Amino acid sequence: MPPVHRTGPPVAIRKTNYGRILVDGRGRALYLFTHDPVRGKSRCYGACATAWPPYVGRGAPQARGKVVQGKLATVVRSDGKKQVTYAGHPLYYYMGDRQPGQVLCQAATEYGGT
């Protein structure tokens, strides 16, 4: 299970074979889910959230490097946890990614979205 950050979860940019991507403070890839409405709440719960754990934390998300601080925010999930968003999109991990910079599930179609 990905860590829950106690003070503003960090978001940075990392170069990969897919281009520049958003990553957490440990360099793990962050994904968006196209089934989520823009600037809306997450639709990824249950089995979806097991495969795609939400990037959650306490406090305001913190931009690192060239990430635009003004595009970072949070939405409250049904369990009360704050999920980090970027440009209105809730961010997720992929359960199969184990190493910093790993991107194993780009453009996958699952749970009603990509």
C-alpha cells in the first residue's frame, strides 16, 4: 500500500520512455483515470482502488521542480481521505509499479476508463 503523507504530499516531474510524467516524492508514477469527471470526485473505489490506489495525504500538496503549484489541489474521498489532484484530475498509483520511474500500465482500459 502506498504511504499516506503527513505533511503535504509532494508531486514532481520525471522523464520516462513515455515522456515527462508526474511522480510522488519517491519517484513513483502517478496516473489519472479518464472515468473521473474533470474537477470532480473520484469514481475509483473497491476493486478499482485496489488496482489503482489513490494518492492521498494530509495537508496541501507540494509542487517540486517544474510542477505548477496552482494546479495541485485535493478532493475528499468517500472515506474522508484527501486525494491529490492535478489540473482537476485525481491522481493514482498502479499496483504493479514497484520501482521509481516504472510505468507498467499506461493507457490501460479498466473499470470504465483509461
